[in-house]
Amino acid sequence: MTHRFKWFGQTRATPMRRQPFGSFLLKINHGSSIISEDVAWEIKGTGLFSKELVFSLRTPLAVKAGEQVLIQYDLQKSNAELALDYGFIESRSDRDAYTLTLEIPESDSFFGDKLDIAESNGLGETAYFDIVLGRALPPAMLPFLRLVALEGTDAFLLESIFRNSIWSHLELPISRANEELICQVVRDACNSALSAYHTTVEEDEELINAGTLDPKLEIAVRIRAGEKKVLHQIDRIFKEREMELDGLEYYQERRLKELGLVGEQGEIIFWE
């Protein structure tokens, strides 16, 4: 449903003002049940030579005169962002998120090459990944981690001959050492972040269930609990990955298969 207002253009004599059609008075609020990605509002001109502007407000719900109009403020915001911008949060688990910050250290011997590769793929020296509770990791997170962790015998992939194809290689495991390193680094980061909190998820939930918290404090505790849940989720993902390291297929195995040098049972074929 779309509701329109006339908005007359500003002139030197008269300031910009807004005049509603008829007597339709609006009270606009956020609706957590609205999951539409459509733009909730827009302002546009009424004609080529007209100075009038029309403000259009869209809501997918049926609204009668005098009723509150509900729109979706922003589907992409986390509970922390909703609290900061609007002073409320939602109970939906997909509003619980944690931003993981990763960076290529300037002390890295291959800093220039890694930075060039990162920038060529829409990232930079520092990358921010928003991890949402119950959802998969952001697509670029594992490739970036593998890039940062490239070292030793894996560093040949940083040579210019691979520059156009390296990101596709990074989307898959490079070597056991590389994959093990990113698991350790991420798990250490999660544990370090969790140790900075003074309560556990269970303790936060006890505080919430007691029902004695000030409303603003309850929002803060719920956000805190949500962040910790996401950190535990990330840690579980990489813990499970650590347990699968021996069964993963790495770059060398994939390359040998491409060259037809590996048999059906995984044995290396030697050509005479």
C-alpha cells in the first residue's frame, strides 16, 4: 500500500512545507514482521515543469485512516545497530551478529602482493566480516583468511603468473598447514573476544529471565548475549573444520587430478 503527500518546492518567498492529502494522519513505526526489501519511501517530482514534490510511503500491510503505518527500517542492521540508531532490538536470531575484523599485517614479507590481491577482489588491508547467528560465513571470509595465512611453500601462489586466478584457488583449501593456521587464528580470536566479557551466555539469560533489568540495560544484555552466541558459533565452525583437515582436498591434489596424474584411488600415476 502506498500513501502520498504533496511536498511543494521551496522558493525565495515561501519555505518548503508538507501538506497531507485529505485528513490522513500518519504515525510511522518499525514492523519486525515486515521482511520486504522494497524501498519504504521515495520523493519525486510530479511533472517536468512542476516544482511540486510527492512523498510516497510504502507498507505491505493494509492500513485504515488513523492507524499506525508499519515499515521495515532496515533488514541489514544487527541488534546492536538497531539499538544505537533507534533504541530498540528484535527477538529474531538473525539480528544477532558479530563483526570480525581481519587484516594483512604490514610486517608480512608478502604484504604488497597480498594487499594487491585483496584490493583486486574488492577488499583491502583490513576487512570487516559481519557474521550472523544461524547463517553461513560471508563468502569472501575464507579466501581472505587463506590469503593472509599464505606462507612458506604455499607462497608460490603469490607470483604474478597466478594473479588472475589466485582468488579462485583461495576459495578452496590450499594446504593442510594453511587451513590449520586459519582455524587456530580464528579460534584464538574468538576465545580472546569471549574472555573479554565478564559473563557467560547462560548468566546473561538468567539476568534476562529474572525480569528485573531496566529496559535499556536489558537491551544491552540481550545484545551482549547475542554477540557471544555468534562467537561460539564461529568457534564451532572452525573447530569442526580442524577435525576435517585430514579429509580435505588441497591445491596439490586438485592440480595433480587436473593433469591426470592421480588415479581413482588417489594414487599418483608415474608416466614412463
